[in-house]
Amino acid sequence: MKKSLLILSLALLLNGCTYSVDHVTEEPTTTFDNTAWIAMTIASAAKDGLAVTEWDTPVPCQEGVAASSLTDVHPEQITRCFSITDLTVAFVTQPNSWNALTETRAWEAEGNTAWSGLLAKPIKGEWEVLYKIPDEDFNPVNLILEGDQLILDAADDSGAGSGEGTLQRYVYPVAGVVDELVNSWQKLKCTGYYVPETYKYEAFSCM
């Protein structure tokens, strides 16, 4: 009899535990989608006719990248910073004839690979890759938000003087964008050389 009561008590206890577990509810969690937010912010800024604003110094962005979880970018590679409303965008530069970046070269000697392009950070998000320039030796030189596209101009070190080189242009059309910003860039080929002292993005013919 005692054995039967013990078995019955254990069964009721286990059923009670099972009932409790089945009815436990957790608070829903919200995941912040950086990529979608970045795309919508740029599209909204373009629609409102806003411009890209350059910071006086890249130091805050360098410090932010150094403190971030990014492992494939050396803070020294962050050479310029910009704002597009609440979005921060940073140039990622790789070493070449015009950019010594000695710390980055030492970092590469340890087995790392320096790339060039853009990083972006929402005001309440994390740094992430906005765009990696697919062409070797090209570094970003200007960022413009005009009409219905974000324009990134880049140049290599093939020119005859300091900082000069072949210009290439990469554009992201923002009209009607929802997300997947990093997969939507298009490469344009431009005529002529990039010369820092005389450069004007509207002066180049690109197609």
C-alpha cells in the first residue's frame, strides 16, 4: 500500500512538473537587424536630399573599431569617417604606395589580410562591413549621396605623383531598397586619373 502511494505521489509530482514546464512563457526578444536598418537609413536620406557629412578626424571611428568585435580590420586602416543621418560610415584603406600604414603592414606580416572598402555602424548597432572593394589595390577616396544612389569613388596607386591613380566608381542604387545593401553594389568604369588636388567626382565620365 505504501509502495503504491509512493508511486502515485511521484506520478502526480512529475505530472505537475511537466505541466509547469509546458506552460512557461518567455518574453519575446527583438534582434536588431543592422543590414536592413543601414539600407533604410541611406534610402531615406537620399529621398530627403541629405548629404554625406565628413568628420573632422577619423579617431573616434578608429577607437570604435578597435573596441568592436571585428577581427579582419586594423584600426589604422580607418582613414576617414562620415555621417549619413544616424549612420556612421568609415573608409577602410589598405597599404599601397601612397598609404604607408606601417602598423597594418606589420599586422599583415602576422598572417592577416588588409582589404579596402566601407564599414558602417547604426547609432545603436555594431560595426559591420558595408562594402569590400573587389578590385586589387583600389582605396576609397570619396563618398557621395546623390539622387537615388550612394556613390563610392576609389583610386589605385598607378599614377605618376603622390596620391594619383586610376579612378573607379561603385554605386548603390537606393530607390525602393529594403535590405541586402551589401549585395547590391555595381561597378562603373571611369575615364581619366584621380588627382587629389583637382578631383571633382562630377568631372569623371563613368559607365
